[in-house]
Amino acid sequence: MTALTETPSLWQDLRAALRGTRADYTRIPLKRAVFLLAIPMMLELVLESTFAVVDIFFVAKLGASAVATVGLTETYLFLLYSVAMGLAMAVTAIVARRIGEKRGDDAAVSAVQAILLAVLIALPVSVAGIVWAQDLLRLMGADAWAVEQGYRYTQWMLGGNAVILLLFVINGVFRGAGDAAAAMRVLWVANAINIVLDPILIFGLGPVPAMGIEGAAIATNIGRGTGVAMQLWILARGSEHLRGILGALRWDGPTLFNIARTSIGGIGQMLVAMAAWVFLMRILASVSTEAVAGATIAMRVMMFTLMPAWGMSNAAATLVGQNLGAGEAARAEAAVWRIGWMNMAFTLAVSVAFFVWHDAIVGFFTADATVIAIGGEWLSILAYSYFVYGWWMVAVQAFNGAGDTMTPTWINLVFFWLIQIPLAWTLAIPLGWAESGVFWGVFISETAVGVFTLWLFSRGRWKTVRV
């Protein structure tokens, strides 16, 4: 057997996954395709969540009010993330479909239009964040320290929102094209810069003054901004599966409209979910600052531990899009089921850690006993159904990868707005369960939505969607 025909070893595939490969994901063995995409996508999102974990680790040293400021600002950022993720979902589906159809030039045009759309959206958000930061914090029930001092963090994070949008959208381009390794490398650089700058800018070092919570925001913006510059450089010169975009630098109304139309469902599903989180944080703010701080830390931990699962789910989206483009619907479905079982195994392992070490995990970020108790309670409740999240994420990304972004939107609308919010409020306020009511409301609603989404996926209507 020649070197050209022998099956690559695990080590060779690992190197290819990390360095990038020109493999055709619609033709190579499915097990290998999942491996080559999932490894860099898992690492990409673990690194993205590192932003959140690093920030909260250092900010927690400044006290509960500083952590609460981050949490309340996150409620607005979550709305922005919903737009960024929705755009990323759309461009991933469209680029993946074009790559599967062997239409590389059209994929490059789609990438350019997605970038232009992201910039147009970022501009008004920047103005609002810079001008009305204090008012936005007051609206969420922030305490006096957050309004008078912490608002600078909000100004920086909302004012610099363009780097968030572009980081998500361009990595969505890379994922759709099958260039997962490029997206991963970008976040390696961005996170390394953030990790180095965070303690320096927050606490000061040598001639650099201590900037407190504002320093955390500046560090994050510098790190993400560097990542975006690197993304644009890769797009300009071309990646493994995507041609350089310099020849596609033009306004293309029909393509931009197609991205915007496809992204409506993605943005809608994320807005529904993120807006639900805004309401939950508002309920927690009416309980206590410690409740907000504990929930913020628990949420950061949850986001961090879910990132490998999201990475595998993103691999499902790419495989679904490219294989539907190549006319291989059965192969697309097989990829989803394979990744779903992998995700369930991972989230079950995380559940055990949450159940056994919940207080210790939260205690890593803060010494406040009340905050530890509240955050630890949420992690312990999550442990009972975390494995459902694994299946839910894969099923949702299968819909999104196929371009059917509206189905998850309607599902989220029913389960989050009509069930989760009323249930959490009823348990927390009228029934007097306080923060525990919010946590159990989330548990019930999100377990139900996971099971229902998987059932709907199994019906197979997503295979007929056109983008």
C-alpha cells in the first residue's frame, strides 16, 4: 500500500486538525471528518470561554459589586452575542452549502457581505454603550458602586462591540468553509493577549496604573481586536478551503439580503434565549447583589464547560451544510447522531464534577461565603440534567447548519418566554424561593426544550431546506 492510499494515523489526523487540512468533508470517512472538524472547534470555543473565566477570576478580587457589574453588563452583551451568533449561524450555513456545491467564489462573496453587515450593526450599539452606560446599568437595578464607578467597564465593552461581532462572524465563515483550525489559532492569540493584560491593567504593574474593572474591559478589547486583525489577514490571503476575499470586496445586495434573511431566525433564537436571561438577571437583582454575583460566576463556569460541547455541535453544523450541498442528506444525519452521543458522554462527565465539587468550583473565583453558596447551588441543580444540553446543542446546530434557523426560534420562544420566565418569577417572588426559584425554573424549562428539540430533529424536515 502506498503512502497516498494508506489510512492516516491518529497522530497524523491530530496534526492535520490543528494545522488545517484541505480534506473534502463530504467524501472522507465520516469518523475522520468529525475528528478533523471537532478537535479545532472544541479548542476554539474553550479558548473563547477563557475570556470569560479569566476576566471573572481577576474581577472577583475587586468585590461582589464589581462581579455584579460584569454580570449586568453581560445581560446587554448577551443580546449582542445573539446578533453575532445569529449572523455567524447564517454565514456558516451559506458558506458551508456553497463549499459543498463547489462554488468557492460565491462563498468568498458571502464572507465579505457578512462582514459589512456586522460593521453596520455595530455602529449604533457603540454609540449607545458609550453615551448611556450609566443609564443602562440603572435600568438593570445596579447598585451605587456599579453606576458611579463600574460604568466604565460597560462603556468599553459595549463601545467596542464591533470586535465581538466580527470575531464571531468571521469565525463562522471559517467554520462553514471547513477551516476550523484557522478559527482556533485566532483565539489562541487573542486569549494569550487577554490573559497577559488582564492582571496588569486591573491591578497595575510598574509604570502601568491600576485601572480596576475598566482594565478588564480594555484587556478584552485589545485581545479580541488583535484576533479580528488576524482573521482579516487570513481572509485576505486565503485559507485552506476559502479563496482570498480581496477579489470579492464589493457590495452585493442580493447576497447580503440572503445572509440577513437567513440570519433572522438565528438572531431570533438567540435573542429569545438571551432576553430570557436578561429577565432572569433582573429577578435575581431584586433578590440581592450576592444572588447576581453567584449566578454570574455559575454562568461563566457553565459557559466554559459547555464550550467543548458547542465545538462538537459546530462541527455538526458544518457537516450538515456541506453534505446537504453535496446531496448527501443521509451522511449529514449520520454525522449529527454520532456527534450527539459524543456530546452526551462529555456532559455526563461534567455533571459529576458539578454535583461533587460545586462549592469548590465557585470558591475558586471568590471567598464570599454567600456568593459561593448561591453559585454552588445552581451548579448542583445543573448536574441533574446537563447531559440533555449535549443533545440539545447538536440538534439545534443541525437545524442551523441546514439553514433552518426559524424552527429553533419558535421552540425557544415557547420554552423560554412562555415557560421559563413566568415559572422562574413565580417560584422566586410569589412563592418566596428567591434565587433557588430562578435556578429550578431554568432546570425545568431547559430540560424540556432539549428533549423536544431532539424529537423534532428526528422527524427530518430540515433536510429539505434551501439557502
